[in-house]
Amino acid sequence: MKKLLLVGSLALFAAVNAQQTKFGLKAGYALSSINSKVLEESLEDEFGVNGDNKSKSGFFVGAFVEHKLNEKFALQGEVQYANLGGQVEAKYDESFDGENIKFTIQDKMNFNQILIPISAKYFVTPQFALFGGPSIAFNAGYKSDFKLKDHNIPSEFMGEINDELSDLENTQDEVFEDELKSTNFNIFFGGEYTLYKELSLDVRYTVGLTNYIKKPVDNEELKMNYLQIGLGYKF
């Protein structure tokens, strides 16, 4: 499937009919979430509290080429750099030696990726099109960010705690590099509306098909879905 997507992308970018082919740039906002019980359980093992998966804000930038087949149909290939991922939060509120200790631990996971979406577009009107297709994603680096929020921990302990959180970030990044797949497949669908001349608004939702975990044990699973909202300009 990977070879098919790459060949299709190259063929699309090599389209020769200049009158029906337009190139463009796009950028925008991404809201992504990681679906995985493994990450929730990792916070429970480390801090003794249950974690909840939450969405993470990010961004994307890229280029695209659109080849019109006729007035109603077109093919589009893209290359994007996207900051995706997710976050897990867990709250701790317990009494210890007569003192109440509370904090929220946040584990923000940045999954930076190179995306190659290929879509078929149907123009409902000249200004509005629906589209969908497959997408391949390549890992471009992981960056974990652990933070302690809403806490009442004395300041004299925070230096040591922050050092421990930094160690956790490095350890988690190493685990991701070793145990997660570097290539993943998705499907996406969305719509595009021309705002003014060659300026358009693009909204799409991508569903992850691949389990990121290389060697899952006991049905372990990690998948990522994300929403993208961006502006594009055709030349």
C-alpha cells in the first residue's frame, strides 16, 4: 500500500496539463488525540493515579497540487509537516502524614509527522468541493512534555520534581522511538470552500488505521485521529 501511495503521489505531481493543474501552499490548525489505554495506565503505574486521554493543539504547513479532470472531478496530492499527538492528564488528591497533597500531572506528547494525503475531489459547486482519500504518515520525531499543574507542593521540592519529570520525558521519547512504528496509514475526508479567487478554506478529519505499537501484547493499541482546519492558496 505504501508503494501504491508513493507512486500515485509522484504521478500526480508530474501532471503535465498546465491548464488544469494548479499548485498551492496551505497551513493551519490541527487538533489531535491519541486513543490508547497504554498511556493512561503508564501514569497510573508511575504516580498511582488514573489518567484521561485528551486532545492536543498543533499545526501543519505544506504544499499541494490539484489536477482537474473535468468541471466536477479533480485529484489532489499533498505533502505536509504536522505537529500532532495527544495528551494524558491525571489528578492526585490525597492526605499524607496529615497534610493534603494535590496536583495534576500532564503528559503532552508531540508526534511530528510528514504526511502525504492523496484525495479525490468532487465539486458540488465551483466554489465548494468534497474530498476524501488515503494518507501515509512518516515519523519526524517525538517530543514529550511533562508538567505539574494546580499543585500545592512546597517550592523547595519542585527542583527535584522537575528533574524527575525531565528524565521521564527522555525515557518516554526513547520508548516511542523503539516501540512505535515509523510509518502509518490513515483515511481522511473533508470539504473545501473558495473564499476569494484562489484563497480557500479546508476542513478535514483523519482517522488512523494503523496500530502504532510494533509488538502489541494483550491487545495493546495506540491510534491517532485528528482534525485540521487550514487556509490554502493556489498559484
